[in-house]
Amino acid sequence: MIPVIPNVSVYEPGQKAIIAWNEGNEILILSTDVRASRETKVLEVVPLPSIPEIGKGDFKSFESIQRLIN
């Protein structure tokens, strides 16, 4: 992650991901835990093999997977 404001430290202590494949399609639901030394906007670069379709996810997906695992 690259902070917009100089001299701000940004930490990413954790990530959660759900990855699913179906007939050649891959779905990635990604959640990142981010902390900064002060309020700032950041640019995050995620290298992917092709141009993705991006949509807003729902944390309920992670709760559902956790129930299945338990």
C-alpha cells in the first residue's frame, strides 16, 4: 500500500480470502485489515493475470464460510 500523505506508516497485519473456481471462472473475495499511523488515503496494487470485474463484497461471506468450517 502506498499512502497519499508522505511519512505515514501503513500496516496490513492480516488478510482474509475466499477463492472459488467454477468452469474456468475464478472468484476472489478479499478482505484486508489495514492500520495507519494517522488518517490517510492509500493506493493498493493487486497484481492479477487479467483485467478483473470488481464488485463490492459482503463480510457475511466470511461468516458463512466460518460456519461451514466449524
